Amino acid sequence: MSRIYVFWYGVFLGLSLLTACQQSATTRFEAISSSQTGVTFANTLTQTDKLNAFTFTNFYNGGGVGVGDVNNDGKPDIFFGGNQVSSRLYLNRIDSTTNSWKFEDITESAGVSTNRWCTGISMVDLNGDGWLDIYVSVAKHPGMPQSANLLFINQGLKNGKPFFKEMAAEYGLADDSYTSQTAFFDYDLDGDLDAYLLNTAPDLQNPNILRQTYNDGSYPSTGKLYRNEGVGAQGHPVFTNISKQAGIVYEGLGLGLAISDLNKDGYPDIYCSNDFISSDILYLNNGKQTTNGAAFTNVIRQATAHTSLYGMGVDVADFNNDGLPDIFQLDMLPEENARQKKMLAGQDYDRKELSIAAPYHYQMQYMRNSLQLNLGVERGAGSREADINNPTPGTLPPAPSFPK
């Protein structure tokens, strides 16, 4: 598609949307105040001389939000992750018959108060008892000694309300890292949920400065894979850290995480959106076809020609309905030209070439949102129609290919 065509298509689409908005006399959403809903949570941050945006890079990244039905009444409840304040759990008390939009704060009675720098929130029935549990990712930083991730196991109802027990250590998931988000998925298709922890860690220097990378699993910002070993002696699942043996060894300042079967071989893959100059990671699930024993192989350079530079949130969906999952990634490119120039780091040809060459192995990155169109798997000279369900014995499954 030519650049001119893309430009005019964008103009046409924008004008069409503007016209549609002007013709619509009503809105589809209505703002409801906290005084009506009872949702008064505020993730209030207070800087100090020892804890601020200079001493803790992710000071303003915010906390996560989880939405799920924790009391099995058919209505979604809300869990807000707090940083310098406690996390809060709001029970949905909305009554559609009376148009009453109310939530009840049950944090203390539910036993889910926190005193850690909480980030990503995952709601999942981890022990298979029919009740949603809450896993809270925690970011380690100076001044807050408690930094292990939390797992609140739903104990059912007491006096008509759900209550929880913190059991991360018992489940083997009290990981003491710099976790941004955690995804639960069945990576080995054995019928239970495993966990991938997306980690980030403040660099000891400017994270925009080129340095040697550590892709041996030793760096603090390396993600982690925990395998579900099944029900243990205590009657609940137990997890084991298998990161290195599974090939989860690449560092990256992780801020966005997506799980999807990108090459359509039946096994879920992992995409990690990384901030600053650290390369994004695309862990291809090798399934049962592997040459080195690792469950995952990083194929970001083979699969993509470029990614966003300051990678933030990422999502995977089939936006063009061709049956293949595509990747949309957010960056921090400002709207105004003057602001863009202020945000642009110093650059020259030699530095750019160095950033994408060995031993750095960085991916070509640009400071803008990116949309990766999945072209299917590629094997040999140009064929994108490989039989991915029957790969050659002893070889890795073919990686997905995105436009170069």
C-alpha cells in the first residue's frame, strides 16, 4: 500500500468519524460521580527526598485494576492496586431495577489490604474451586522492604461477603522481583494454569544509554515463568520457577504483556512490550518440537522489522478478520511537534548502527505506536503457507512474520 493511499484513507476515515459524531445527538456513555457509586479510591502519591521519580523510575506508572465477579452473584466487582496507599476491593451493589449505581468497599472485611507498591492485578480461579482469586504483582523499590507478590485466595462467603487468605508463599508464587504484570495461562497444555511474570528494574544508569545486555537470566528485569506442578500435599496447586530451563532469559524493562497463539500451532506465545532501548521480546512456544530443550525461543528479530521504542501497553487481536492475531503497541510520542523535539534523544548514524548490532541485539525501534500485521508463518523462500501443525521433526515451529 502506497504512502499516498494510506494518507488519504486516513483523512477519509477521520472525516467519516467526525461526521458520524456530529450527526449523533446522544452519547453512549454517562459519567457517574464517585458520590453516586461509592468508588472513592485514589492512588495518591507523595514524593520525598528519598523516593521520587529520580530515585524510582516507575514512580508515576500507577497501580493496576482488576475486574471480576468475586462473590459469584453475576456482577463484576473491582480491585484497585495501590502504591503508597492500600489496595481496595469494591463489591458491586448495582441494582438495575432501581437504577442504583452503588459499590461497597469491603477491603478490610475481605482481608485484602496491602502495604506494598502494587502494580498489575490478575483475577483468576487458581485452585479451581469456582471462586475468583486475586494475584497482585508488586514492584520492588527503595524505602519499601516488603516487595514479594501477593496471592489472595478466595475462601467463599462469610456473612454474605467474600473473604480471602493471602497464600503466595504456600503456592510458591511469593516472587520478590520488580513485577509489572502477571499472566496466567496453560503454556504446556497439561490442563492447569502456569504463570508468566513480566518484570522491570531501574537501571543503574540512564536506560537510554547503550550497554552490554544480559540475556542469560541473571538480570533483575528478566521475566519469570512458573510451572504449575499440580495439587500438592496441602491440597492446592504448587508452582516452580523454571525460567532458565524454559528459555526465559532475556532482560527488558517490561511494561506490557500479551499472551496469544501468534503462529497458530495450538500453543500460547508471549509478547513483552519493553520500555526505553531494551528490545521487545516475542517468546515463541516451541511446544513439543524443540532442538535445545527450551520451551520458548525469542524470535522478535526474525518476526518483526521494527517495534515501538518506549513500549508501553500492548494488546493482541485479529483486527482485519483474516484469522491471524495482530499486535498493537503503544508508545509515548507526544502530539505537538515542539514537544516531540524536546523528547527526542540525541542520535547519529554510528549510535543507531551500534544499537542494532551484536552484542546488543536490539531491535530497530521507533518512538510511535506500532501495529504489527500478522502475515502468517514463513518457511523457506517466501512461502507463508507452511503446515504449522506438522513441522519437520526436530525443528522449531515456524515463527509468525510481520511486514518488513
